[in-house]
Amino acid sequence: MNKGKKTISLLCAVVMMLPCLFTIAPIASADLGDTVFVSTDGNDTTGDGSEQAPFASLSAAWNALKAAKEDGKLKEGLTTVYLRGGRYEITESILLGEGVSDEAHQIEFAAYGDETVILSGGKTIDYSAFAPVAGDAMASRFPAAVRNQILVCDLAALGVTGYENANSGKDGVPELSVDNVLLTRGRYPNESHGYLRFEESETAEKIKDQLRFDDGGILAALADISTVRIHGYLHVDYFDGDARVLGREGNIVSVKSSDMGSNCNFYYYDAPEFVDTSGEYYIDAATGKLYVCPTENFSTAAITISQLSDPIISVDGADYLTFRGMTFTSTLNDGIYLYGDHIHFTDNHVNAIGGVAIRVNGVGNLIEKNTIEYIGGAGIDFRGGSFKEGIPADSMVYNNKILYYARHGHTYNAGVCFDEGSYQLVVRNNEIGYSIHNAVVGGCYEGLVEYNYIHD
């Protein structure tokens, strides 16, 4: 471990239930050879990591490698942990700590052949759990043009958690995706139409601690405004925020004057009336019900609601690791922590992440040829080395597609964020776009940003 990086500590509960990717079972030391297999059909108790008897979890494979290393049975060179195709639901962060991999014992985690491997922090919802909204107490509130299309699902009955944070403006609200494509919480105006514009001098007045303004009757058309939130550039045009609607009288809307100022660009969200187009949804925090205007492929797609609050993968001090050819998706907060040296993260797809997609810190790290998209926060939080201690990072973010990031916090969540204490980081030949604010932000000593394609 190089002292030019930071480490993290996560408290991981050990759950011994049905086989799943996070389950950690006692593993006896064995001669594993140079390949280890993990499969959705594997077993952490009876499996030995062979192709014929694979493990069910990455954690079990890591434990087996650790036991072999401690007993001197881990072969030198590269050991590849192959994940067979399938969807692995992760309910605890997969922690990869120090003491297993090193320069003489390098470890790669890779999809097997051309098989599709999905590591999901979400819960899969079967299409049969949805029903037409007709007869539901909320049915009349959806726009008439789409009302017959709206489907409802009882998340609370399915054991989904976090729905109570909806309608609150808090982070960590579960998000809905279909075949790993993130859908949109119902809003006005729709995402494709941008923002409403409010000029304080034209329509507003301040009464005590409230700002009152005429919104042209948008909220007057709603049956109930108790769940409605406002998001946008509410005070200044370089930082976005969130506010609760306090009340309405006809066309006059009230908010706290401390929450909203002059010359605002904003949108309303979190009301059934705003679900007016395919791919939009609304979660009712009071009942735990999900309402969605389905996409064309909804009935045959993989429908997922994010649930995991910790990263899917958390490298904490392990070095000389490679992650290749997998999809990481559906977390409430950050997606992946790579805190180690000589880590190669390549040809992966990271999407539908609630916070920062990838946090990387160390030396000799390479993040390349990945597609990172539909991210709540920054695409990559990029750190490494130490100028103060004279330790160059020699790390690079290269040839990635970083798209549709900063969906939750629009400002200063860049495609790539530098840490100012880092030393000699390189960002080269990436496509960074389809976001509202910075492509690259922050500073690093002797950092290099070149040949990137940056666009709206």
C-alpha cells in the first residue's frame, strides 16, 4: 500500500441466508489454480470455485483466495475470477481488503467470455407485481391522456425500503430502471423542456419569511400540493438546490424566502399530475406505492428499484486488481470505491448510480474504456499521489464515456472531479457530456487534461 492514498472502513454485516453474491461462507484453503468461477447457480457451502462447482458470491471467491494466500497455496502470476452470466443482486457491499493481491499475485474479476454479468444494488420487480391504476385512490390525479396506461405496484408489500424518503427532498430515494435504463421522476416541465423561469421583479412579493409568486396556474391545477418539491437554481445561477412548496392561493405559490430568491430557473416534481409521458414515475411516501407510465418494453424488461446504500464494490487497501467486462447498476448512493494501487477498471458499464459513480484513490491506477451514465453525482472522483510527500499518482482516466451525470446535484458534480492535494493525474481522450454543468472540476498538482471531447 502506498501512503499517498486514503483508505476507508465499512462495517459489513455477515448474513448467512440464501446463496447470493455477498454471502461470506467459511472457506477451506485449497489449490485454486489460476481460475476461480462464480455463478448465480453456484453454492458458497459446497462449491470449490471450479467451473463444475462454482461459488455463488464474489465474497466467497475472495475468501478462498485469501485462505490460499495465507497458506502459501495462491499461485504467483494472474488469477482470474470469472463471473458467469446473470444478474447478481447485491445487498451488502463487497469488501476487498489488503493482504491478498500484490505484484506477485495479481487478481482479475471478469465476465466469462461474452456473457452478460450485472452486479445490481437494486431489487428486481416482476411485471406481475404491477396492476392498472384504475380503482386506486390516486387514479384520478394522473393526466387523462395517460391515465389508462398508468401501472401501480406496492413497494412496501414487496419489502422495498427507502420509499419513505420520497417527497422529502432527501437523498437516497429509490430510483426505477428498466433494462438498466434509468426512468425519470415525474416533473413539470418535462426533462426535455428544461426549466421554468421566474423573475422576482415581475411577479413576486416577500411577506415576512415567505416568497410569494404567480406561477401561471400550474399548481392550481393539482388536487394536492403537499408532496410537491421545487428544484433548480433557486438563488444564484451557479448552484442548485431544493425547496418545499408551503402553500398556494389561486395562482400564487408560497415558499420560504430563504429557500428561493430572484431570477430562478426551476422545475416542479413529485406529484401524480406530473407523470404525463412514457418513462416517468411517482413514488408515494405515505403508502409505499410506485406509479409508472410504462415504457414500450416494460412488460418484458428487467424492472429494478435501487436499494443498496453502500458501494457495490469497495476496494479498501487491495492492490493489483482488474475489473473487466461487467455492469454495475442501481445504488442509492455511490457505486464503486477503488482505494488501492495498480487497479485497472476497464470495459465496464456503470449506470443508474445515486451518488458518485466511481471513487478512485491511489497510484498506478487506470480507469479506461468504460461507459458511465445516468449518475446522480459526479462521474469519477479522481485522487492519487501526494504533492506534499512527493509521491506522483501516475494514474489516468482514459477513453471513457461519461454521460448524463449530475442528475441530482447539478452543480460541481463534474464528469471528473480532481482532488487538490493529488499529484500528477491524467484525464485524456474521454467523451464527457449530456450534463448541465462542469466536465472537469478541481485542481491537482501537475495534472493533465487533454484531448477530451466535451459537449452539452
